[in-house]
Amino acid sequence: MNAARSYLFVPATNPSIIKKAVSSMADIVIVDLEDAVALSEKQAARRVMKEALAAHQHEQKIIVRINGLDTDLWEGDLEIAITNGAAGIMIPKAEDPQGIQKVSNKIREISGDKDETFEMIPLIESAKGVQSAYAIASADSLVSVLAFGSIDFSLDIDCELTPEGLELLYARSQLVIASKAAGIGSPIDAVYPDLRDEEGLKKQTGFAKQLGFKAKLIIHPKQLDVVHQVFSPSKEELTLASEIVEAFEKAEESGIASIKIGGQFVDYPVYKKAKRILRNRGS
């Protein structure tokens, strides 16, 4: 199965929008009970989310973004998500391993320790979260990947967001390094809020890919094509990777572990990267 490249947010208030998201080309759909839902609509949103899971869980992998751990809503959100077939949850404003462990314990209490495939995705949105990224990533085996929330993060550290994103370089790099050190999947990059700027989306996604991200949060299906294109290897990359793997394995049989292909020296790290490209090829 190919790794997810896109996580599409949809508010848990509109069944027709959720249905469209499920039928889109998004790799994973995130039904949002938090920021996209007014406080007065939280209970109604839970009902919509429950109905959506019943209708679509066998069509699409659905993650539920629960309300924050500083509210009295998250436990109810979690129970409904688990008992109605969600594939996992996203925890907003994750800042410390204690919070992650508290949610993990609750998940096992509700599920009866039966399903270790249920995923937790901590959303890192603050300076404290970035500083604690490794501790959060390694807090429990249910943590599958970290995600980055750049808008709330920029508010927290009082920086100015730019199309280039250099102000977020340190935070993004921290999430990549923490994820790798903790042995979990590569992190998910932040949303790109300007739906009109396709070129900006492409550049920012490409920059995130260079840093080690392998997926992106998105807010509209029109962003899917660009994100999937960036996070999927090109035909040229696949062709070169195949050549490297084939030639290196042939050379290795003869006791040679360093060869040259098209002017490029190929040793074990280059070979392993080529193998990874072929293994993670996009749909």
C-alpha cells in the first residue's frame, strides 16, 4: 500500500461536503470537530461525524480531529470516533508527552486493548510543542506521525508567515528529526491557505519535501493534484532508481559495493534511497 500524501480537512457539520471529500482523490480524510466547528455546534457535529463514519468508513480511511485536551469535549469525541470505526484521531495543540499518554490510555480503555492499528496524530502548533516534538513522537506506540500546524504556530511565536516559509524552517526541521529519532513515519506538512495560489502551493510543498516531509494537510480538493504530483516520484526518478537498484545488485553479487551510473557514484546509501523511491512510488 502506498504511503499517504494528502490529508484533506472537512468540517464535521456538512454531510454532503464529507461525502465529496470521501469520493475525492485524497489519501486520507480528516473530519474536523475542532477549529472548523463553532462551540454551539459541537454536539450536532458529533452526530454528523458519527453518521459519516457509518456511511463511509469502508470507502475511505477517516481520521477525526478531536477537540483540545484543555476542553471537556475531547473524551466524548474520542469515544464516538473509536466506537464508530474511525481509523484514528488527530490531537490538536499537542504540547507534551503526558497529554499523549493520557489519550493513549483512554483509547485502550475504550477499545479494550484490541486494536493497536488505531492511529494518533499529534498536531504540533506551538513553541512548546516543537520543543517537545521528540518526547511527543515517542510517547506511545499509537503515535503514527506528527503533523505541523503553521498558522497557530506563527501566532504563538509572533512571526510573520511568508510564501517562502523560511520563518518556519527550524520548526519543520525539528519535526522531521524528532520523527526519525522516534522511529515513526515522516511528518505531515501544514496547510497552504491560499486556494488561488497553485504555484505557491507547489513551491511550499516542494520545500517541505526537501526537508523530509512526505505528506501535506490540505483544505480543498483542488489542492490534491499539486500535492500528489510533488510527493510522487516522476517517471525520470523511477527510471533512474530502477537502473541504480538493478546495476548495484548485479555489482554486489560480484563483491563490488561502489559503482558509477551516469556520472554519479552509487554506494549503499544511494542504493537504499533508490530502493525507497521504488517502494514508496505514488499511485
